[in-house]
Amino acid sequence: MADSQIATLAFAVIFPFSMLLYSKSRVTEAKETLRAEIGALRSDLRADLAQLTQHIETRFNSIYRKLHELLRIGARHGRKREVQETRTLFTG
């Protein structure tokens, strides 16, 4: 076998193998980058979710207080009406 044939054969084996290793290191690097990005996005999402949860809780409490006030006013109005009806029955 001539030197040029050996060199060609060696190149045919070594070059694809080296490209495979290079490719694998690039894939590993890409995976690490993606994991870091996903972790950052996950923490941002959790922070946004906590903020949204707090906002919903605040709005719910506000609505609850307004509903409670309306029910209190309605109950007071109902008692006044009962008193008026009772007076009408006794005076009528």
C-alpha cells in the first residue's frame, strides 16, 4: 500500500471521527445553554405566577369586602322593611 493510500485511508477515518467528536461537544454545549435558558425562564415564570396570584388574591378580597357590604346593607334594609310592615299592621 502506498503512502498516499494510507494517508487517504487515515484521513477517511480520522476526519469523520474528529467531526463526530466536535459535533458531540457542540451538542453538549447547546444542551447546557438550553438548560440554562429553561432554568431562567422557569424562575421568571414562577415570579410572574406569584405576582399574578397576589393580584388575584387582592382583587378577590376587594370583591369579597364589597359583597359583604352589600349583604349587610340588604339585611339592614330588610329589617327596616319588616319594622315598617309591623307598624302598618298595628296602626292600619
